[in-house]
Amino acid sequence: MAIPYGKQEITEEDISAIVETLQSDFLTQGPKIKEFEENFAQYVNSRFAVAVSNGTAALHCATLALEVNNRSNVLCTPNSFVSTSNAVLFCGGKITFSDINKENFCLDLDLLESKIKAAPKGTYTGIIVVDFAGYPVNTQRLGKIAKEHNLWILEDACHAPGASYINSEGKEIIAGDNTYSDITIFSFHPVKHIACGEGGMITTNSEEIYKKLLLARSHGVTKENMTTLSESDGDWYYEMQDLGYNYRITDIQCALGISQLSRARKGILNRQRIAQFYNESLAGLPIELPKVEKNKNHAYHLYVIKTNKRKALYNFLRSKEIYTQIHYIPICNQPFYKKSSLVTQEEFPIANEYYSKCLSLPMYPSIKEEELIKVVDSIKEFFQK
Ligand SMILES: Cc1ncc(COP(=O)(O)O)c(C=O)c1O
């Protein structure tokens, strides 16, 4: 009975939805894409949503729409998957990392603000923030910092569809509603909350950004607002208005996404129940458990503990077929980043200390009770040795 750290759940309804689409007229560029986008926009309370082929494509479309170029210098957390900051490099922009918060492992907003204030005016162009593990970052505070310094915000909420927090006015802010961010992106990789095999979503409240995202997703080609249409041209005519990519998602994937989305809220409740079980069962052991403030609705893509004996515990659990994971090796430590002239070379002691101790325990709604008990008992056994 191998237990991974994350896993998709596929139901009979999911399978029927896929089969129905396979038997329909459209495998791609059909109606399921719009339907998924509309349902998702409603789920996160955003005005526009654009579905794409994966989370990395979503990040790239976002940096294109935000017009990142070789004059851009973007602040970013080092504690994420490499594609978060790669999207800036794709566009020739510079990356400056800023260290993480000791408690929630997301960008430290105090450090970020000091860094921006210490730099000459206009040094930075934007901020990429990650709702790491499903913890919703205080975008209200971040928004204030960004506004004061004329910076855009790209929120990477790949870990956090369905996460929310209560702002200082008592209003619920949902990851992806873009109350404070310009663009939010999501991934539908199977370990995430909503599995499409591969897939991604971008949300925004700006019509201008939305139009740019549509162009970036599909070759920069459009049939709207064409400037070169002449009398002799017919319905076939299209125009390439920008340099774009093929980042389209298929109707098959969207059919699965729609079906998965319909039970996403239930999935979060299950994840929160699993977190509660870990919190109670692991209390008292020499490990640091996740800390969550009362006003936060954590989406628990990951349940991350910290321990001085990380490698030994990882190996011990592996010997029992419990496959924990490490999220993340700080991006700034990757050889490519160490040598890149597009990266501001600095040390990040908090991210490094965090990396030396972090361990993601199995966390997915379909995990069985006996599997959870096995995880907890094995961790206890390790510390009793
Ligand atoms: C925080 C974060 N950003 C971006 C990505 C990239 O998403 P995808 O794998 O769908 O390209 C991931 C996926 O691992 C992620 O965890």
C-alpha cells in the first residue's frame, strides 16, 4: 500500500464527462472550454477566466499580458516551483527574490516592503506572490505596498483554488478574485485540487488584460477588431495581432475540470479535516506544525512540517512506502539561477533554513483513514527510536 504525498481522485461522473466529450463534435476549441472558464470565474469570484494548457503556460501568458520585457525587474518568492519565476525570464525580464516569512513560508511582506523602499524609485516593475501550500497571502497588505510603489501583482495560486481570508473590512477575499492582484494563475496538474491531467487557468478583472491573454494563448491570432479585413475577405479571415503561442487546453481536459470543480469545495473540507487530524495526532512531537491564523481559510494543497531530522524521517517513511516530498528547493539555489545575469544574486537565510527542514506529508481528499493512521504511527515510531 504505497502512499504518495498527493494524488487525483477520479469518479464515475468524471469518466462519463470525458466520454461524453469524446463522443461530441469538439475535442478542442469547443464549448467545454468556455463552460469551464465561466464555472471557474464564478468559483473564485473573478470577472474573466482564460483556460490554458498548464500552469506554466498560465504564468507565461500572464507575464506577456503584464508586458514583462528586458526593462522589467520582478520581485518573487524563492519558495516555489521553478516555473513561477521562469515566466519572467521567458520574457527577458530580471528576477529579484525576496526572502520568505518564518511562519507561513510565503513572501515576507515586511522584508519585501523594506527591500522596495531601500532600492531607488522605479527599480522594480511587479511582484509575483505564491499562496504557498494553499495559505492565502494577505493580498490587502501586498496591494497597499504595490500601489504605493506602482507595481503590478501576479498571484500564483496553483496551490490555492478555494482559499480565502477575511480582510480588515470583514470582507472575504478569495484567491483569484483579483481584488488586489492584477492576475491570478492556477494549475490543474493531478496533484492539485482540480485535476485535468494537465491544465491551467488565469483570472483577471481587467478587460484589457483579458484580451491580451486570449491572444497569448492562441498564436496572437484573432477574428475580432481586425484592421486588415478588406471587401474581398470572407468569414475565413483572421489576423495575427501579436506574437502568441499554442497554449490551448482541450475540451476533453475541460470536461474533466468542470466535473472536478463541481466537488472542489468538498475536497477542501476534506483537506482541512486531514490537516486537523495531523495537527492533533502529531502535537507534542519534536516537529513544527503549520500555523494558520483564524481569519484564513487554508486550501491545504500541502501539509508541511519542519524537523531537524528531515532526511532521516524522509528515508524512514520511504522504507514504509510513504512517499513524502520536499517543497521546495529554493529557486535561487538552482544552478541556472546561480549563473544567470538576469537574476539578482543574494542570500536568503530564511528560505534556506526552511528548505533544510521542510517535509510535505501525504495530503489528498481520497486518502483512507488507515493510510493516515499509518503515516502518523510511522512518524511516532521514528521519533521513539
Ligand atoms: C506554485 C506553482 N506554480 C506553478 C506551477 C506550474 O504548473 P504546471 O505544472 O501546471 O505547469 C506549479 C506546479 O507544480 C506550482 O506548484
